[in-house]
Amino acid sequence: QVQLVESGGGLVQAGGSLRLSCAASGNAFRLYAMGWYRQAPGKQRELVAVISEFGRTTYADSVKGRSTISRDNAKNTVYLQMNTLMAEDTAVYYCNTQTLGQHYWGQGTQVTVSS
């Protein structure tokens, strides 16, 4: 079982930046692909970015060029650096991984962008 704990959300003005962190439990973190998702009020949860166990990254078009996902295997942590934030980025951000066919989610961290 994997436990994920997000942090780093908050209230920021449009154009600002935030760095989200997700700390994972266990000693197999380096073997997992890790993802960030978000869910805005009244909308479905959507993929924001993924980083594979090899460091390969994929981004949603909505954040491409403004966000960077990275990982530190020594710290069992994945990060999401978000720049040039817009009101449309307001959502709860969740960390995710999948292993042995099971998805694991964190509790989420709220990001609110004021315009």
C-alpha cells in the first residue's frame, strides 16, 4: 500500500507561482510513475502531468509550458512547479500513482488563483 501526502497549495494572484509537493511512503517510489491531477468545482478530475519512473514527462495542453513535474527519488517526493497561474488553474490538486493494478490518491491540496 502506498500513502501519498500533498502540500504546497494556497491562494495566489494570477501570474504567480506555486510548487506542490507529494511525499510517498514505502521504499519502491523510484519504480512508480507519478501523476498530478486536478479537480475544479463542478468538473471532472483531469490529468495535469505525469512523470515516469525513468523521468519522462507528459503534460496536459492546458499547463504545457507553464508547469514542470519533477521527482526526487531520494526523498520519495514528486513536485509540480506551476508558473503564470491563471484563474482556470483553481482546483484541488491530487497526487496519484498506480501499482499492481491499484490506484492510490492523496488527500489533495487546494490551489486558488485570484484574478
